[in-house]
Amino acid sequence: MSDDELITLEELTVVCAVSAEWVRERVAEGLLPERFDTLAVRRVRRMRSLERDFDAAPELAALVADLLEELDALRAHLR
């Protein structure tokens, strides 16, 4: 899958092992984009992991995901 290729909600739930309701709640809260691509897959996996492993609130998981995405972008820029 390329970075700009969109996937469906169903595909996202399978790839990330989350429920459709989990995704819909976070989209409604503005924590996930309404359209899903490779970056959304990474974000969902990170957020799910943070929520599960550290019992993080969805908002906190989204904030940490934002910071990790920014770190990834900075590292890519340095290369």
C-alpha cells in the first residue's frame, strides 16, 4: 500500500485489530482522520497500543501519536 492509498473502515479494523466502533469514536472526537491511509494505520496502531499498554485516555494517546509522528518527520528530514 502506498502512503496516499485510501483504505476502508473495514480494512482498517482488520489491519489494526480494532473495532469499527473504536475507530468511529475517535473520528468523532477528532483524534483520527475521516479518511484512512498508511499514516492513519500507523496512528491507529500507536494509539491502540498506548491505550492498551498504558491505560491511556484516547486524547493522551492521540497527543503522544502526534509527537511520535513529528519525531518521525524530523528524523526523515535529517536523513
